[in-house]
Amino acid sequence: MNEPIPVIREVDCGTARLLPDVDRDRAWLLTVDDAPQSYVDLDDPSHLEFEYVRRLAHVVDGAAGPGAPLDVLHLGGGALTLPRYVAATRPRSRQDVVDADRGLLRLVREELPLSGGSGIALHAADAREWLEAAAPACADLLIADVFGGSRVPAHLTSVEYARAAGRALRGDGIYAANLADSAPFAFLRSQVANFAAVFPELALIGEPAVLRGRRFGNVVLLASYAPLDLAPLVRACAADAFPARVTHGPALTRFLGGARPVADVDAVASPEPPDGAFSVG
């Protein structure tokens, strides 16, 4: 049997590389301009390599009863790690994946094909435009993991964007976003302020070292109109190989401080990661 070889292709947003994992058959790491984007195991969609993806998966696990199908809108596609996870753990779910990079979607379709009947539909479109055109209350779960290179684009960091997300979610739906920042957390605080202007329930999931400002890293932002069932999430995140803390209630209010929502006219992209923050190998 031939050993898999890397696949390198120019896509809309840079140079994409699919790198085979020598330790797992049919498992691949996707990078774009050397920034890690996704890890996917085609034989085991429940194997999640990235810590922040496991935290998002914990949110998926708690969004409804075990195995119950969900209507999920994914902003940002990558190698479709989470859509594959949802399809494997919640059959009959309906999922829309929106990604502006047509070349990347084409690469993933060709090299990492979806199984038949996955319920996953791929759309080459701008995430904000798709969200604003979506039918009201169309999603049980909205997962945002959109990075232009290694930064969240500015048009996805405003309070107007948060309102569009709120319009697309059902009354008991959950918004979950992968963000990245470091102390003094000007960007992350602004994102909490944006969603606090729309949703009454919020939480952050992150490693203690990141939330204490000791290093740059990923933080998951949760928002909902309905109370979040945080106890199972706290347990699941604490049990991970790299334990994470769930911040909510008064602790989140203290973290927010005096941050204010940011309008489209003032919105900026998320901060540039320091060299080596998300390096491969």
C-alpha cells in the first residue's frame, strides 16, 4: 500500500497543505500559509486533535439529548472537522457550512470527501453575507471558526454581526465561536461586550494560562437566549488532557470590565498571533 503524500495547492487565501499523520491511517492536518487550520481523521471523526475543537465538541454534546439531530450552521469550514463530528454523533442532523475560500472547499471535497448521506451542505460565500440572508431562527447551533490567515476578519467582530447571529438562532439555540487573544484582552473583551448586547447568557472556555494572560491562545465564546447548562460542560472541559476553565456569571462580568460593544465602523480584525503561537511540528 502506498504511503500518503502531502497535497499542496494554491487556494484563494494562500497556500494550503494537507499533511498526512504518520501515526494514524487516513488522518490529515490542514494548514494555510503554514497556520494550522484543521485536523481530520476520515476513519474516526470523533478523534479531535485540537484542544479548542474538543471544547466546541463538548458544546455540541450538550446542545441536545444524546444522538438527537441538530440544525447547525458553521461559519468557516476548514477540513470540516466539526461537521463530520456532528454527522457521526448526531445522525440526521442538517448542517450548512459556509466558507468564502472556494479553492479550499474544492480541495477538501476532492481530497477529504464526505460520506454519502452526511447531511452536510457546503456553500462558497462570505460568512456575514450568508448569515444576514439566512432565515430567522434557522439554527439550533451556530459555530463560528472563521480566520483570514490567522485573524478573525473585522466584519465578523462587530455588534451588528452579533445581532445577525442572534437573528439566525432559535430561542434555545447556542452560538459558539473560536477566538484568540492575549492580555490585556482588548479584542476578547470587545467580543463579550458585543454578544452581551444581544444575548442574556454568556460564557468563555479557555485554558487558565490563557485566561490569566500568561500566553496567547484560543478561547471559545458561548452565547444564548436561554440558560446555558454549564455543569456538564465544566466537567467535560476539566477532564480534557489540557483542562479548560468555564468563566461565566460574576467572573465574566469582572472580565468584561468597562468594555463596550464595537460597531461595524470601528471593528477591527482579531490580533495577529505572536510568532510560533500556532506553529506546526
